[in-house]
Amino acid sequence: MLFGKRRRDTAGMPSDNAGTDFDEEYVNLVPNDRGARADGAPMDCGAGIYAVDSGYVRPRLAAIHLITANGRVALVDSAHNAALPRVEAALAALGFAREAVEYLFLTHVHLDHAGGAGAMMQVFPNAHLVVHPRGARHMADPGQLNTATAAVYGAERAAELYGTLVPVPEERIIATADGQVFGLGGREIQVLHTPGHAKHHQCFFDRDGRGAFTGDLFGMSYRELDRDGHNFVFPTTTPSQFNPGDFKRSIERVMALSPAALYLTHFSRVLPSEAYLAQLRRMLDGHVAVALAERHRGADRQQHIRQGLASLLRRELAAFGAGELIEQAVALFVDDLELNAQGLDYWLAHGADGAPESA
């Protein structure tokens, strides 16, 4: 799916990444002011890395990361057009001019990650757009993305979410090679092509800070659910290029680099703990199992897959310690459940590539 994800504006503001419990503000889905900055001000992640809340749909849903080194800056993902003022404000707050932005790295071209790329390239004159070769043509000519988005959301809602996608001149686009290394003020940023979520997905590994910028590969981890220093994770199997075999291989490829931290688009920094990785793998296997159990069902298959995913989510939340807050937590994922079910239904309908051999 090249047009990105739908998201509900229902969730409250999250607690700190190392919070000690689900907080009362979360129970009532009321904003609080702890954790990542929801006003667009840069959050210092350490090692010259900053996170900016893009403001996409709701606070702390989609992060844009800044990698800084010796007066140079690279952005990772762009969210939507409306994120541009927040990025400009963050750069100013950190003392960087627009000319300091050298690269805009895109993890993939779903619009919650890449919808604002063209608008940002217009105002950062020295930047090059770095994108997977499968996504490069859509950045140069976003007409198909504009049409698909309007068809899904309606023209009015599409304009509200993303604005008009701006084409990027081809001479400013770098289509990556797997393993390619970019220099940034003395830092080295390595590209890894990481299919599984999408064929045009890639991750960026900061060899100096040991951070991996992972787009959607390592799931969604909403800060609302942090508990006792642990992070809850939910994988994303959105249409239309999900492949669980590729997904697992890509995860292991990134982990072979021994990253010290993972920087997710949804939402920002988590530690690659054994518990986090075990839950991600377990949830990914669970998604596949739910889908395969419904593979012979008829026209209502997607609905049954969604119900199975909701049951899986509730079990994982219970094991995580959500207790009486399980239903409030499920509310955070209501559209993610729908989109994951759509992706799994599409996967089954098109041959279930990457399914376990025993299935």
C-alpha cells in the first residue's frame, strides 16, 4: 500500500519512555505533558539524535528523527506536509540553518513516512532525498500516490491528512544500493534493504551511535503503554506487500549489527531488549497463525481475521500487565487492527508468500 495508513485521533498523550506504570491520564485518554514533546520541540535522544513529533493525526504517533554531526543534519522520514514547520522550528532551536540539512532519508514511501518529503525538499536547498529504488519514481512523480490517496480517503480528507504531494526533482533523488554508506559530518550511515513490511522498505544504521532507524520493521510501540521501563510492541502487516519470511529475515539482519537503540517512526526510541524482540517475533507469528486459520473462509474472512487479531492483542496486553486497562489500550490500536487484517487478507488472497512451510 503506497498511500499510507489511516489513524484515529482517539489516544491520549503518553508517559515517559521509562515510565513506572500506566498513568491516570492514559486511563481517561487525556493528554499529559510527559515523554516526547507533543509541541514539535526536539527531544534529545542522546548521541546527537533528536526526535520531533510530526503532529500527524494525534500527538506522539509519528516521529521524525534528526541525526546531527559537526554542523550537518540528516532527517529520517518526513511524515506529512504539515510537519514542515515543526521540523524548521526544531532545526532553529538546535541552531541549524536550512542549508545544514544534507539528507532526507526515507524508510519507505507510505505517506505517514514520506508524504511531506517534496515539501521539505523545497525548503532545504542542499538536501538529497534518499529512498529505496522501488520508491524513487513515486517521489519524482507522486501523481499515482495523490490519486490513490484521494480514492481511499476522498479528496477532502486526503487533502486534510497530506495536502498535495510535491514532486522531487530527479537530480536530487538518490536511489539506494543495499549496504550503501552515507557520510554525515564524519558519521557513517549504512543502508539496509529490509523487505517484509513493504518491498520498498529500508533501514538506516548509524555506525557511530549504534542506532537503527527502522521505519515499520520493528513494529509500533506507543508511549502510552510503557510500563516499568518496558515497551509494548505491535507489528504492522498493512497491505499490500507483507511477507512474514522476509520480515523475520530483515529483523535478524538489523539485529546482527547489535544496535544499541531502535528509532521507530511509531514512536521513537526503544531499546532492543530480549523481551521486546521476543514479543515482536511472537506477535508476528501470531498474526500469521490467525490469518492461516481463516484462509478457507469466504467473503467475511477479513472480519474474522480482525477478531482474531483483537483476541491476540488482548492476550499480549494481559501478559504485559495492562490488567483492567486492556480495553483502553485496545482503543489505541483500533485502526491498526483493521489495517493489519486488510493486509493479511490481501496476503492470503495473493498466495501467502513467506508462509511457514508447515502451514
